[in-house]
Amino acid sequence: MPAPMSPEFLAMTGAFVQGSDEVYSSIEEMVDSGWHCLTKKQHPIAKAYLDELLSGKYGEEELRALWLASNASVNPFRGSEGSCREFLELMRSRYEKFDRSLYID
């Protein structure tokens, strides 16, 4: 089982609520909303946790169990369809693209 969830990861996943797909124009915008939930200092902590999850140590089933225990109320998978790993990879990839210039240290 992955390391205990960081508060930063829990905060990010709390952005994924029912109806999110109707609020945001793209999946990337929705993922960025998760990064918006964090302070500038929390961003690298969340990124490090995502790096750990995606290190290859954990299988899809472990990642799904972790996701189901998070604050998210929507899932990037349904039954055997979809991939939690791919969604976590998208979350991590948005770290580099996310505009942190508006944040104050």
C-alpha cells in the first residue's frame, strides 16, 4: 500500500467533485483547480507525493484503492475501464504547466 496520503494530496483531490466536468472546459482545467487548492509551498510536496505514487512501486489496484480513500467524489475509472495511473500522471504533468506566478511566498 502507498505511503499515507499527504494533506496536500487530500486537498487536491477534494477539487474533483460531482459536476466538475460541467464547470471546467477541459480535464486540464479541472486538474489545475486541484493545484489552485494548495499554497505555493505545498506544490512541491504534492508533486513529490505524486512522484512516489507513480514510481512503479504500486499497481493499478493499489492506486485505485488510494483514490477511493481520498477526498475525490468522482473517479477517473469505472469498473475495469479507465486508469487511475494515467489520471495521476496527468495531475503530475500539470505541475510543470501550472502558473504559480500569482502566488505569494
